[in-house]
Amino acid sequence: MTDISQTPGAAPTAKPKSGSLFEKDARTKRRNAAESRFKMYGIAAIGIGLLMLIVLVTNIVTAGTGAFQQTYLELDVDLKADKLDKKGNRNIEDIKKVSTFGYAPLIASALESEVAKLGIQTDLSAKDMGKILSKAAQAELRNYVIANPDEIGKTVSFRFLTNSRVDGYMKGRVTRDSIANDKSISVEQLDFVDQLRDAGVLYKAFNPDFILGADASDQRPEAAGIGVSMLGSLFMMFVVLALALPIGVAASIYLEEFAPQNRLTDIIEVNISNLAAVPSIVFGILGLAVFINYMHLPTSAPLVGGLVLTLMTLPTIIISTRASLKAVPPSIRDAALGVGASKMQAVFHHVLPLAAPGILTGTIIGLAQALGETAPLLLIGMVGFIASNPPDGIVAGFLSPNSAMPAQIYEWSKRADPAFYERAWGGIIILLIFLVTMNTIAVILRRRFERRW
Amino acid sequence: MALSWLLLILLALAVIGYFAGRSRSLASVGGDTRDLHSLPSYYGYNVALTALVPALGVLIIWLLVQPMIVNSTVSGLIPDQAIPEGSDRGLVMSEVRRVAYGLEGAVTSGAMTETQAQDGSADIETLTKTLKDSGQVLTQDITQPILVAAQKFRSMTSTGKVAMQVVVLALALLGAAFAYVRTHKEFRARNVVEQGVLALLLLAASIAILTTVGIVLSMLFETMNFFQLHSWKDFFFGSTWAPNFRGGSELSILPLLWGTLYISVIALLVAVPIGLFAAIYLSEYASGATRSIAKPLLEILAGIPTIVYGLFALLTVGPALVSMFGHGGTLGISWMASSNAVLTAGLVMGIMLIPFVSSLSDDIINAVPQSMRDGSLGLGATHSETVRSVILPAALPGIVGAVLLAASRAIGETMIVVMAAGAIAKFSGNPFEAMTTITTRIVSQLTGDTDFASPETLVAFALGLTLFIITLGLNIFALYIVRKYREQYE
Amino acid sequence: MNDMSRVERTVDSKDIKIAAKNVQVYYGDTHAIKDVDVEIEDKTVTAFIGPSGCGKSTFLRCLNRMNDTIDICRVKGDILLDGEDIYDKRVDPVQLRAKVGMVFQKPNPFPKSIYDNVAYGPRIHGLAKNKAELDEIVEKSLRRGAIWDEVKDRLDAPGTGLSGGQQQRLCIARAVATAPEVLLMDEPCSALDPIATAQVEELIDELRERYSVVIVTHSMQQAARVSQKTAFFHLGNLVEFGETGQIFTNPVDPRTESYITGRIG
């Protein structure tokens, strides 16, 4: 002992009471194994979560991108004057009397001459050949003629939509095996499609009508678009923004800055936090009972949808607005009060502008949530309505029946023809692009204007 | 005069009032603003608000109350014998409204003169023809009582409208005049305006309460109507859900509740372990960089609309499960007949709830003070021992609250179950079978051609009310637990 | 140091428990501990004193590797416990911390019963073969923590329900229960009132019989009351280390003198 202490600074040589630190005892090994297992569970849990995200996104992208492309057939149609304008005086009313049915022979003969020109050998009858085209083709032709009556008598080149089965075949969704029991298309027709494709007149191309166009009936999935319901969503968002933002901000200012500590304030606060968690379908029931059955507002109107979504979004906006008001330090209020401003002036001149970025962020997130909401729209009739025409004018935009993006997607998912499923996924891509954009703006706003006090 | 014009006039009045009040206040001090009690603009706001706010308030109340009065008066005019067999007063009333709107439309479009429209003894057939020719929609044949009621409806509505316009405009003018006269340099305009603004702020805050009251009342009335038509015993204690629009339905909530709870339990079995472990890893192990990437990525799952999950369940997960468990599937067992199943909906809902559970638990775990971790690590506990024996027990109440909130989400979730759970109400323990839920039935009973007098439709309100009460109870309880938990560490 | 102190040290010298050589600690870019050499003896109370932010707590947390839990913290140099480098990569911090226990500034009992608080360490380290042994360890530890008499009738009550001083003694009992060889105390009395402080100080003095105790304190009086050795830290440097009596009555370094007489700190 003494010899050690006589050389202070030398390494201590005293033996440890228990085992050396350098050797792990069995128990420690076991505990460390448990530790790494536990950590693995955590990594696995995150992995599963992220995997699900990847699967979901991949699924959406692979299943939905097809909707942005459509198969077209290029044909030169001879707009025969003797068929379209028998009187020959180009009177638009007379031209309108020719129904879409009257345009069918024009397309059939155009197809026949195209086949002859390309030298394609096929056993199909002219009628069966024509069936590879969409039922929308005749209407498209008629609309063109009515819009351009001067073109009658000339030969005009058109790009017609093909039937959804042909489109599915071009995209690989439909195969020769899968159509065994399908009455709407035959193997011969697919062979014919192959020949047309090899000749270069039948091809896939970007389809702007999916984004901008209107919904189509059950028979014509190839013609369906999400544009009109996008307008419906847009009008709903106007309503939500115009109502939820001012009401939400006013309510938050009251609760955060002026509310006395009393029973009423407590009730309001508990109410708001509970409303935020009420199932959205309940808001739909409220909308149906109050706005439609009681107030007799028009069914399926974006105005009603907007009102329902406003009530649903209000709690979100109030909660985030209150948080941003709370983040403004009391010293700002004291400073304003100290120079003789009234409390109201302090709030409106100083606190509110400082909280504005946070309020805006919360509002955008609330709007994004409202944009994707479907369940309440089911009950106020925005699903099941075929949004086939864009609203004419702003008032009609709010009041005339329309669909909304998520409602349109749900509508497509219910239809029998699987070609609509591709539309539904495509619609989801568009919806998600909107949501991602809105959330990105919110994040940028938050980063850009976030203040640390 | 349309409503929009009335609103525009009110706005114009307010703007004029603003400038008039402002200039009067300036005039009262000869242009020297220092002698004014408040800034000149406050005198302007005072006039504008006094003109606008009471008028708008009356307008809104009038718009809400008038249809109620008109409806009840007109509905009293319809004799009982005028109500056809199998119909009821409500249906006849909607026909009355339709005829009234038709008459209005016909007069506006010039297809009918005002006198013709008001002629109570008009020939029904010619009238019907005139209406149809002018493009008005009529679903039933017009009968004499309906016509009389419709004419009464129309005259009451238009009288009411005129009266409303007169009252609202008069109120606005009076308000403006009153405030204008009061405008004087001694008048405490700022205090008055601020009181007014405060009242408006309070009104905005009360909308939350109004919404709740609206939800409860709207469902309560219809639920009471339902219980007059259908036995409450069958609703709460029956065992079968078999709506039949020809009558004799059995409408019990129990099978629906079973389906709802079964799917929710599966969803929680997926979401709680994954969400909780993810939260533990993120808050206890992950480095700052990992956390800042993984956490927002996981939260994307929470921002995806439920329609997307619904479609995912319907078109991807369902068919994938069938190809495993279905007839001729990879596992060689044919347990699953259709892609609509409890398991499909439960799994997808579970995925949706992962970020919900994980971010709530993350917050709660982070609220456990660092000194707890130090204490445990300082004793030589490993990190996982610290988490299991110190942090989780400390955070347990909060985590229970989070799970309850997730359960309330699962119970109220609509789109996923509407698209993937199926429509068959039954008590079964087999997760591969299709079952139905409360929300699914609310949607199906209230969409399509609905007759608001039949128990088959009204049951949706009783279901909605039950759903509201269940989720509200869960939420209040969960929020209470979480709040208590937070207070403990503050 | 002068000859006198060497003679004195030879008289009542003890085994050296912890030897630190050239220890450097970095927090990110900040050099928090600069080149510290110190030897901590067994069965002795060593006090670390110095102004706020001088690095005394940081250095204390190096001794049982609690700094490992902070990502940006790096430790260089050698810290030997019974001649073994505790920063060697063969060393498991979990095993190390069982030998070098720690008591924190704020009493931090777990939200469990008093019994479970004390039994926690023995359970995770597997020190008791059965319930009876565990009971014995708990009682012995609570007695060593000088709190047995106050809590023996309510071992099932939550530890968080005790008063501040009781909580801190419970935490000491909890640390003692894992049978450590060294006890590190990070300002154990700073959250306590004077009476509770006196009780804890008395306890520290008793603990000296079995353990090597290292205490970080803000209070010079406390250091003078409880410790045999004192180290004075200033701006991350170990300025002076020696017998407590010598440091307080006859400091060698002018900075020590300034601190003790209240001119810095």
C-alpha cells in the first residue's frame, strides 16, 4: 500500500472488487442482445411505415399514370355535304338536326378508306372495325361540324379516341387471354389494332381531356375527365376560404386575447377540441339535415359542400391560429399597451400581423384537409352526380350541381368497367399534386417567416 | 330584388356611412383631429358598423325563420284527405314547393301572367301543360289542394321577401342615421367600435358551439322521429340488420357495431405496435438527421386523403389478400371469397393510423423529463430497459389517451370501410368475411333515392347520433387523460 | 506541491480508485475540458468546485460515461477505473455505470413505488436471486440512504410523493442498491432546503466508509464540510487539486484564492 502512495501519479494497481470491465459477463451480453433486439423492433416499425408509404406511392404512380395517356386513331374524314347539310344552305339549325347517329357512316367510310390506303388485310366488317373507336367519336365529329360549318364538304384530319378496351390493350391491361368472355371486343379486332398501330395511325398520346374534361357515362371510360369536378372543388375551396379564415381568426383572437376565464370560455374550448375529432361523416349528416332538408339549399351544390367543409375545417384553423397567436411574446402586447394603444389596437396592429404567417400556414393545411375529404360529400349528393358540363358562370359554379375531385374518384371506383379504375388512380395523382403543392407552400411559408423569439 | 342586390346596397350604405361619419366628426372639431376623442376613422367605422351589423343579423335570422313559418302555415292548409295513400305530409309539401317554384319560374319566363299564377280556380290540366312547356319540373300530377297550397306558399314567400327587404333596409338606414347623429367630438367612438368588434369576435367563437348544437339537434329530431316509427328496443338490442323498403325492416345497431369494432380492433393491432415502436425509435434512438427525415415521411401517411386509402384497399390490398388466402391462392387455402373483408379494411385503416399513433406517442414520450432517463441510465440500465421500465410506464396514461383517440378515428372512419368492408351485417369472428359498419350504413341509407319519412332512412340519423356519442365520449375521455398526463410533468 | 502535503498524504493515503490523465472534452467545436489530470481515492469524498460553466459537471459525467448520451460530445485522454480504461472499446457503459453510480442535481425518483425505485437497479443487474434477497437489498440500501425509518411503512407508496430531501435520499439509496464502487453526485443539494441539505451531507459523510464519493457542488461551505479532497475547476482547466483543508486555507494558485475569497465566480 505505502509503496504505491509514495509514487503518486503512477497507475493505480488496486484490483477491482468485482470482475474486470474489459470482460462482459453473461448477463450483460444477454442484456445487450435484448437491447439490439429492441432497437431492431423500432427500426422495423419505421421500416414498415416507410415501406407502406413507398408501396402506396408506387401503386398510385404505376396504376394512375396511364390515365394521362390515351390511345387515338388518326382518320381523314370526308365531311360529306349531302349527309350533313341536305339543303346546302349551311343553316346552323339544319346542321344541328343531324344527330350523332348520322355521323357514324362518315366515320365508318373514313376508316374503310384508311384501311384500303394502308393496305391492311382484315376479315372484319366495317361495323366491327368501327367498334374499336370510342362512342364519343361521333359526338366529337358533330361538335366540330357545328362549330365549323364552313368545313362541310372538305376532308378534315381527326384524332379520335379509341374504345377503352383498345386503349387497355395498348396499355397492357387487356390481353388476348383476358377478353375471352368479353363481348365488346374480339381477338380479330385486336389483330386489326396491331395492324393500325404498326401503320402508325393508332398510337398513345398525352390526353389533356383527362385533366380538363368532363366526366362521361358508364359506357365511355376513355372520354372521362376530372376537369369539371376540379372546378367543383375549386368553388368549394373558395367558400371554405371565405368563411373559415375570417371566422376562425376572429374566434381565435377572442379566445386567445379577450376571453375571460369563465364557464363559457371553457365550454367553447372543450367544444373546439372535440369538434376537431368528430368523424367527418357526422358533418355530412349535419349538412344534409340543416343545409339541404331545412334550408333547402340546392343538393350537390359546391356551396353546400363548402359550408359543410367550413364547419369541419374551422377547428383546425382555430387551433393553429391560437398557437401562432400564443407564440407572439407578451412583451409585444405590453409595448403597444405601454404607448397608450387600446387592447384591440395592440392585437390588430401588432399581434395579428406577427402571427399572420402561422395563421396562413394553418389555413393552407386546413384547406388541404378539406380538399381531400370525401365522406361528408357523399351525403350531400356530390357523389353520383355526373359532372358532364362545366358550370356556366360564377353563380352557377356555386349553386348548380357539381362533383368534387375526391367524390369523382369515388364515383369512378364504383363503376363496373375496370377502365375507370385507371381514371380513379389518375385522379388521385392530380389530387395529391394539389395537396403536395399546398403543403409545400405551407412548409416554405413556415420556414421563411418562422420567428424565434 | 335578389339577395345579392340587397347585400350590395347594405355594403354601399356602410361605405357611405363610413365617410359621412368621418367627415362629420372632423367638422365637429373644425378639422383639428386633436380635439376628437378618437381617431376620425373610428367615427366612420361606428356609422358603418351600426348600419351593417344589425341589418345583417336580422337578414340572417329572417332567412332562417321565414321558411319555417311558411312551411308550417302552408302545411296546415293541406287537408288530410289530400295526402295520398303511402305518402305523407312531408312528401306532399315538397311537391307543393315544387309547384310554387314552377309557378314562379313560369311567371319570370313570361309563360304565365301574374293573375294566372294566382288564380286559385285555374284549370289544372292547362296549368300543368303551361308549366311543363315552360320547362318547369313536376314529378306528380297537380291536385287542387296542392295548387291552393302552392299559391299560398308563393304569396307568403314573396310577401315575406318584400317585408324582409323593407325591414332590413330600414334598419340599416336607421342605424346609420342614429350613429351619424351621435357623431360628435365628445362621443367615445373607439370604445363603441371596439365593443362592437368584441361582440363580433365572441359571435365567431360561438360558431363552434352552434355547430355542436346543430349536430346534436339535427340528429336528435330525426332520431326521435325514427323511434316513433321503429321500436328502440329493436334498434339497441335486436340482433338483425335487414332494412326493407317495403316495410317490416329489422334495424338493429348491434351487428353494425360488431363490424365497426372488429375492423377498428384489427386496425389498432396494426397501428399501435408499429406506431408505438416507431415513436420510441424516433424519440429515443434516432439521430437528429434520421429523425428529421423519417418523421415527416411517416407523417405524409397521415396527410393522404382517406379516399386514397379506400381505393388502395379496394383495388390493391383486397385483391392481394384474395390471391393469398382466396380460392386457388398462393397459400392453397380458400378462406377468402371476396376482396371486401374485415381484414382488408382493418389492415389499410391500420396503415392510415400509424402516423397518428406515432406522432401522438412521440409527443408524449418526449414529455417524459430527461432526468428520468438520466436516473435510469446512471444506474446502469440499458436504453431499452430504460424505455421499458421507466419511460413507458411513465408515459402510459398519455399513450392510452393516444390509442383511444386512434380508436375514435377508426370507429368514425368512413371511406375505407365504405369501399372495402362490404355490406353484409352479421356477427362473425372470421376476418376474411365481409362485414359492415355504422358509417357504411349511414352512407348507404342516406344516398340514393331517399324518402325522409321511412324508418329505413331515418335510422341513419339514429346511427349517426350513436356514432357521435361514442366518438365524443372516447375523445373527451382521451383528451382528459392526456391533459392530466401533461399537467403531471409541467 | 510542497513537501508538507506529501508527508501528510502518505499518512492517510488510500487506494487510487479513478485516475484521469490528459482528459479533453469537446462539445461540438467547444473545448469544454482542457487537459485535466486528477486522481480520485477510494473511501474518500472528493469535491469538484468552481464557477458555473467551468466544466466540473461535464467532467463528472465523463467518469461514468453519461456523456455518451449526448451526440456531439467527444472525450479524449485516459480515465482509468482500477487501472482499466473506461473508454476502451471493450467496456460496456452499462456495466461501468453499475460500478460508478450517479445521483443527480434534481431528485428524479421514477414514477413507481419506493420499493420499486430501489429494487430497479438490483433487478436489471440481476443482483438478487429471489424476492427475499431483493427485500434485503432494498432494506439495506434504504438504511444506507438514511431514509429507512421514514419510509419503511409505506414502501408501496409512489416515490414521487416524498418531500424533496426524502426524494434525494431515495435516489441515493437507489444508486447504492446496485452495489457501486464509486458514487458520483452532481450538485445533490442544490434543489433542497437547508435542513434537507444537512441530512444529505451527513449521509454523504457516512457513505465515505464504503464508497469513493465524488461530489460537484456550488457551495464552498459544503465542499469544506463534506470533502477530504477538493479540485478547483476554472474555464475547463483543473486549476488546483489537493487536501480540502489546504485548498481552503492555503491555496497555491491565485485563481483559487480569488474564487474562495469571492472575487470570481
